[in-house]
Amino acid sequence: MPTIGVLALQGDFAKHLAMLKKLHVPTVEVRDRTALERVDGLIIPGGESTTMGKLLNRYEMMEPLRMFAETGKPIFGTCAGVILLAKQIEGSDQLRIGVLDVEVKRNAYGRQIESFEADVLVPQIGELPVRGVFIRAPVIKQVQNGVEILARYGDDPVLVQEGTILAATFHPELTDDTRIHAYFLNFFH
Ligand code: GLN
């Protein structure tokens, strides 16, 4: 059984930890490089990507995180986590890990519907849709070769995978549905 770290510098990491506990997975709250060395995979939660980027930089975790991804250790980012993983962020030079070959636009759903819920079909995990909770979510504007689109909302990719990196612009940890986390745990088999 792999040990999964949840980046716990800022944001809704507690919900991811609760989800992993429900799946009986050993977890570690990751706040520094030492903790990162102890885990087999990592979840980067939603929150504020600029704040998390600054903290990662201050704690000298950017380079270790890039190595973590490069060596094929699985990473799952949700919402702000996707922004931190993205190589391109439209109109922003904010600090990022930059290992997922997509372009995102932050807060791109506009004011009225900047937070909303919608059913999202993810064929890989079954016929029943997941309830997508979108909170000031980014839009994935472009994906490069090698990035697989697992689900869309309208035309926009909302769940993508590149190798052992999984990225959801919505928040599966805020529902009772464990299937997306379980899908991520399959990366370890
Ligand atoms: N809007 C946030 C950002 O740009 C992301 C929101 C979230 O993670 N729920 O970082």
C-alpha cells in the first residue's frame, strides 16, 4: 500500500486527507522537503495557487517537486493544484511547479458562475457521472500531445492525465464519491 502525501501548506488539504482515510490509505501531511521524501505519491489541493506557489518557493520545494514528477511518482492536483502543475498560465508569471503540459486560465468561468456544480461523465470510472464541484475553477485552454482528456464540461477538459499526473479542475474531495481518488490510487499498481 503506497503512502500518499497531501500538500498541507494552504487550502482544502483536510478534505483530501479525509477521503484517503476513507479509502484506508496511509497519509502524510506534507509541509517540507523531508515529508515529501517519505511519500510515494502526492495530492496538491485546491486553495490559492499564488499563495501556495510562494510558500513552495520559500520552503525550497519547487525543485524537489519537479524531481518527484520526473521520476514518475504520481501527483494528483485539484483546482489550484492544477494551476501549480500547469506549464502555461494565461497572463500570469506566478511561481509554479510546471510539469503538466497544459495551458490554464485562472478563474475563467466568469463572475456569475464562478462557483457551480455539474455532472461530469468520466467513462474510465463508470457510467454514473461524478458531481463536479467547481469553485473559482481554472479552465484548461489547451493540452499538448501526451495529455489525455478523461472528462469535459461542455468543451473544456476538466479531468486530464499525463503519465502519472492527474489533474481535476473541480473538487472530488468535497463529495462522498471516492472514485476519482481510487482511480489515482490505481497508478500505484
Ligand atoms: N481561484 C484559485 C486560484 O486561482 C483556485 C480556486 C480553488 O482551488 N478552488 O488559485
